[in-house]
Amino acid sequence: MTKTVLITGAKGQLAQSIKNQTNYLTDIIFIFKTSEELDITDSKALAMHFSNNNFDYCVNCAAYTGVDKAEDEVKKAFDINAYGSQNLALACKQFNTTLIHISTDFVFDGKKNKSYTEQDTPKPINTYGASKLKGEEYISEILTNYFIIRTSWLYSEFGHNFVKTILRLSKEKQELKIVSDQIGSPTYAGDLASLIIKILLVDCKDYGLYHYANHGQTSWYGFASKILQLKHSTTKIKPQTSNDFKTRAKRPKYSVLNINKVIETFKIEILDWEISLAQNIEKMKG
């Protein structure tokens, strides 16, 4: 039986990573919509789009992701990440659609010294994290049939991300200074896309909250160092503290996600972040 799946935020790196893996999926019809084509903050447009299509699933990749800009654009961040998610949840409930929603490690304050589980209490320290948490809360209040997937430090061959930024800067500068006291797990969007496609294919009913990231942990400095090593770059790199590199928004010092639940539920293997990064760098050469 053919399923119809709506993917919002089609210009983003996760949506493009999903699209990159859809060629062999003959039993799923994917409808990709950019924010210009389908604005999740417009509840009437959403309701009309859902009523004109019989969506089995909606994968919400639409998000406001400017962590620093969100401190000055609070309303915009909440409109998209919180109220946009609420609109989607209401449309999914009305039209009996299962929602797969992407959230973030930034819902945590980073004060824990071991990986965060789905049972840990969120406590965001910036506007972006607060807006994403509010979106999670709306979804879990409105829906039963939903998957919220928190992920971290997402990168890919698509869109704007840390890997692309480091590669660009390494061509422009002889030395880079990168923060070394914020710890997390770099996550390849192609790996997360594979999990989402598996959820679509197996029709899993184990709804709820999941954490997904690649295995292992590092600092932004360690992440950047590995990127430059894989590219055989001669650019020098120096560690610096968060205090040396002031940003508009506070970042959690430690936001590693515990991924045991997603592995056990979906019987998946998750690669170490260094392996996935090497594969991504290889794809970018092509």
C-alpha cells in the first residue's frame, strides 16, 4: 500500500538528505515543500494543504535555526519553532497524519556530565532552545501519533553547516580559533535521514520522544581538527574557551545525547561520528 509523506522545510539540509535517499522507495510518495510554498505559521494554508492531500506522515524539517539571531528575533523563532509546530500538530490530528518532528540538544542546559536521556528534564539557556522545547510540548499535548527526534550538531553535503564553514574558512585563513570547551556529538544528516525513512517503511507504533546522534563525542575544536585532517589542510587550528569567543546566545557546555532508546526500538546500527564525517567529506569531493 502506497504511503504519502509531506516533508516541510524542503530547502534545509535534512530534507535534502531525505530526498537524496528516496529514489529506490517506490511505495512512498514524497511531497517536498519549502517554507515559501508551505508556511507552517499559516494555519489556514496548512489545513487547506492537508485537506487536499491524504498524508500518512508529515516530517517537519521546517525550523528557525539561527541560534544567535534568535536572541534578537524572539517572536520569529517562536512563531516558527513553537507555534508553527503547534499548527502542524493540529493539522495532523485533524487529518489523522503521523508527525515526525525534529528537535535539538539545545533544549538542555549542558550542566550534566553524562549523556542526556529522554527522561532528563529540559532546561534551555537560549531562545532557540526555548522555542524548540515549546514546539515539543505543543506536539506531545495535541498528538498521540508522533515521533519527536532530538539531534545534535547536524551537518551534510547540503545547506549551511559547521563542516562547510570550516572548509571555507580553511581556504581563506592560515589559522582558525575554535571553541574547545563545548562538548557534543556531530551528526551526519544522511544517517538521520536513514532513520526517518526506516520509521516510514516499518510503520512503527512506538510513538514518543527519541534522541539520535552519531556515536562518540568531541568539542567543536576536535570536530574542526578532524575536518581539516580529512581534507589534508595545512591551516593551523588553535583551541579557545567560550569566554574568549563571546556569542549572542549561550551554548550548553555539554549536550551529548544518549541514543540507547532509538537503537533498541528500531534495531539500527549507528556509526561513530568520525566514520560518518569521513564518508561525508568523500561525498563532497564528488
